[in-house]
Amino acid sequence: MNHSFLSGIDLLLAYEEIRMVKSRYCRLIDTKQWEALKDVFAPDAVADFSTEGNPIPVLEGRDTIVKVFEDLVDPAVTVHQVHSADIELISPIEARVLSPMEDYVTFPEGSEHKSFHGYGYYHETFVQLDGRWYIKHTRLERLRLDIL
């Protein structure tokens, strides 16, 4: 990995800020803080959660992404876990991030959606805008999906 454009403390700060954005993403979904969730995405973000068994299509724009999350999972109990990320800075303001993940989503009885427990990886691009890191593109690739 070539990180010659950042070194030392600046590199560590970039890594930690990126990790915190993803941590906030999980917490804000699980606690249903939809307005605050917008702040983790770049305005023109793209989210691809269209893996097998998932009713979410490819989404464009942070407002659309958050609205679909709100409409779909607001009635559900969700637990999202993201584990140690592999982060590669590809410029001073852009990073590729691969994060192992696990989610446990239970919908209320009678819901048209099925509850599930999933495992996989987020493949993401983060971008720094005005000194803050945001998710620019996120794609979920599942390794396993257990319908509950």
C-alpha cells in the first residue's frame, strides 16, 4: 500500500475517522436516528444492498438511502456489527474500506419482510469533503444469510 501522501499521525487520524463513521452508521440505524444517519453519507452516495434475500435495490443519493432504511427497518429490531476494517487510502481524500459485518434483523409478527441473521463484508469507498469523511459508495456482499 502506498500512503506517501499521508504519514504518521495524519494517517492514523484518517483511519480512525473512517472507522468512527462506520461505527456511527451502525449505531444510528439500530437506534433509528434517521436525520443523523444522513451525515454519514456523501450527498451523492450510492448504496448497493441488492444481495440475495434483501429487498433493498441499488440506491442513489443520501436522502434516498436514508428514506429507504427508515421505511424498511423502522419497525424492525436491528443489530449491526462491523469488525476491524481493512483501510487503503488511495488519495489524501479517498479510501477503499473492506469491513467484515454481521447483522441481526427481526421484523414484527405479521410483517411482509422476513427476519434474518446475516454475515458478510461491506465493500466501500469513503471520501473526505470539507475535512470530514463520508461513505461515498457501499456494497454489501453476504457470505451467509439465515432466515429466522
